[in-house]
Amino acid sequence: MKSMKKLFSLLLALCLLCGLAAGASASTFTDAHGNVIELDDSLEAYAGYTLCGADDAARKGETNLGDLWSDALRWFAVSGEINNFFEEDDVTAGNTAIAVDADHIVALWNGGNLRADVAEGKFGAEQLAEVLPYPNKVAVVYMTGSQLTEALEAASQALPYTEETAAACASFMQVSGLRYTVDTSKEYDRGEAYNDKWFRSASLGRVTVDEVNGQPFDAEALYAVITSNANFNGMDSSYVFKAAAEENEKSTITTAVVRDVVWQYLADALNNVVGEAYAENAGRIIIR
């Protein structure tokens, strides 16, 4: 009888260990930089439609996932939630809020950082980690309207999307708070080479910013661009972001993790339901 009890205890212990291991596996994710991150398994939302990010969808043109993602970033700034995530040095220097009105706040997110679909139905933290397998943080870059146009011109330089241009199309920007047009019948005016797949813009002409938050675009105005720390630091074609950030000391990288911000938007603004507003893309980007 004692031997049977020992055997039963051993089997129970093994089951518990297996259960713990399975639980740990289900609540962690290894990101694209090799960091093991903990996932909050309690997070749950519902998508009424498939949100498109797989198969380079967000590199080819506007997608509903790109709209959702950039909307989350702009909401984070306009709502004032971002004010709780400025670095200590910013707070000490008095940089504790976005320094322009809401109608001058936009969000730009590069399509290469949207890597997977979110399927219709229930989804959780793991699905968002698959969409964005990078530890990006939210950044604010202050740009003039002319700099914003150049940033979009450079980001769109590899369009139209083909097998040959796919890698360079990673810089293509999904947006919130503005509408713009890319005229691919005009050649991109390549300037100095930048990074390994991109070139600075020698002149503007392919991209037109049509409006900003329902207002006429102003090339001289100052806009707050909500984006990622990677763009802030000049990733891909983002040389304008880096230059603009260096010119304006209020430009900064916050402590907010992008995936967490998207979840906060889902919970606070959408009540955890991605509904009809994201059934398809919102028509913010025209590619001719």
C-alpha cells in the first residue's frame, strides 16, 4: 500500500510539474531580439473581422490592422494617457505633455512592423506579440509639415510593392490623423544612400498630404508625430524622424510599451471589441 501511495504521489508531482511548465510556456513569448517576455493571459478582446498584417499586407498599402495600430498610438497621445509615461529627465525639464493641440497630433507606424494577421474572433496578448515581435516603445517626434511630407515621401520610396521591392517597402507608413496620396507614376528622386535599402529624398513630388485631422495641411505648422523608438532613432528610411528629433528637444522616447498601448486602446476606447469601424481600411492612403 505504501508503495502505491508513493507511486501516486510521484505521478501527482509529475502532473503538477507538467502543468506548471505548460502554463509558463503559454504565458511567455520570445521576441525578435531574443528577449523572453511575460504575457498577460487575462487580456482578451474580440475582432469582428480579420485584421490584416500577414503576407506583407501592411507593406503594400493601407490595412485595417494598420489603421487600428496607428489609431491606438494617436489615441494614447490625444487622451493624455501618454502624460504618465514621460522619462524622469523629461518630467524634470517640464516636458510632461504633448506640446501641440489635438488637431496637430498624428501617428505613423511602419508596415514592416506589422507581421501577422489577427483572425476574426477572440484574441489575446500572444496574437499581438506575433503582430509586433519587437520591444518597441512609444516616441514623440515634432516635425514641421514639410518634414512630415518628406518623411512620408522617403517611407514610400519603394512603392509599388513587388518581390524585388518587398524588403524596402517595410518603411511604408500606416497612419492616423492624416490622409495622403502616393503617385507611383512619378519616380522617387534618390539622393544620398541611407541604410542598406533606402535613399534620402533629393526632392519632393510623389507624396501629397491631403489633410490633417480634417483640417487643411500646413507645411509650416508644427505637428507631433507619435511613432516608435525605432523610427525616432532613424530605422529604415526614417532619417527625417531622427533629424527632427534632434532639432526639437521636446521630442522624446517614452517608457510606454507599444503593445501595452494597443491593449489599453482596445480596452478603454473600444471596450475590447474591434467592430465595424475596422471592417476594412479607412481610405486614409491613396496609392496611384
